[in-house]
Amino acid sequence: MIRVLLADDDVMIRAGVRAILNTDPDIDVVAEAGDGREAVELTLAHRPDVALLDIRMPRLDGLAAGAEITRAAPSVAVAILTTFGEDAYLARALDDGARGFLLKSGDPRELIAGVHAVAGGGAYLSPRMAARVIGRLRAGGLSRATAARARVGALTDRERDVLALLGAGLSNAQIANRLGLVEGTVKGHVSAIFTRLDLRNRVQAAILAHEAGLIAE
């Protein structure tokens, strides 16, 4: 069961999002907040799997609330609930650790898919938002570090661990020893990372790991 905290100052929007999430038997909305400060407090009290936060809220906006939640409860996946056209906030949200950017006006199936993705350790951008992000990346509108963090956000926690050790120059055998895995499992993770991130070799993987901040300098 995926436990979700839902925060939005618009009662009608909150009711609509809750109704959509309630159609999935694997999702349980365990708490609701009407402002960002309350969202932080309820997250720390309930420790949900996902905190789904509107951007524009009183007392504390969703981006600031998400940053506080990520610092205080890193096991909680933060997803930002937004309207189309607010993608200017994307870079800040990613920098602060958000794993998802979901449209209020999108297909209800996207909202459910996004909650499942971030709860599972991955990342999710609604398709329309993803198209805008790609356009901004091509135009140079996002920094390389932010772009790298967005790319590795698609990986699971274990795959990010493997990518970080790849970036540090470790062999598959060394990574397996460090993470307590068998070497064949590490090879599978490396293959999945290369495929998912469209990487051709370990050098490209190392560069991306450094740009994404996965390796302590």
C-alpha cells in the first residue's frame, strides 16, 4: 500500500485529486493539508511514502515545503502538483529533491502512474511537462547539473548507488563487494543504467554521475 499525504489550499482540487487516487486500491491518502507548513508537520507525523504538494500554498509554498520534507524525512518521496505553464519552477524543485512533477489537469492515469513511480524510487514528469523540459534543455535553459539530476531521477535507488560507484571508477566486482551483491546482478544494473540513460560506456556514466552530484568531491 502506498501511503500519500495530499496538500493543496483549494478544497475542491484536493477533493478531486483524492477521488482519483482513491480509484487505485494500492493508494491510501492518509493525511491532507491546506498549506505548506501543515504539510510538513503532517508528513513528519504520518511518514507517508509520498508527499503530493501543490506549488502555490499559504504560509509555505509547495517547493519550500518539499525541500523541508526532503531534509527532515528523506525516505518520503516529494511530488509537485502543478498546472501547465508552471514549469519555470521545475529546476528549483529538482534541485530541492522532488521526484515528480504532476499536472492537475492531466490524465488521471498519469497522476496514479506518477505516484507509483516516485513511491518505487523512480521519478515522473507528466508527458506534457517532459516535452517542455526537453525543449528547454535543447535551448540551454537548464544547467547541466540540473539536467543530469533530472536524468538520473529515472533510476531506482539501487541503480543510483551503482552509477555513483561507476563514477568513482570501481569495477563491477568492486561494486558488487561494496553493495553486497553478486557480480551478475551488478552487470544487470549497469546494463539497465546504460539503456535507460542512453549511455554508451563507463566514461559517459562517470561524467553523468559527477554532473548529477552523486559523487562526493
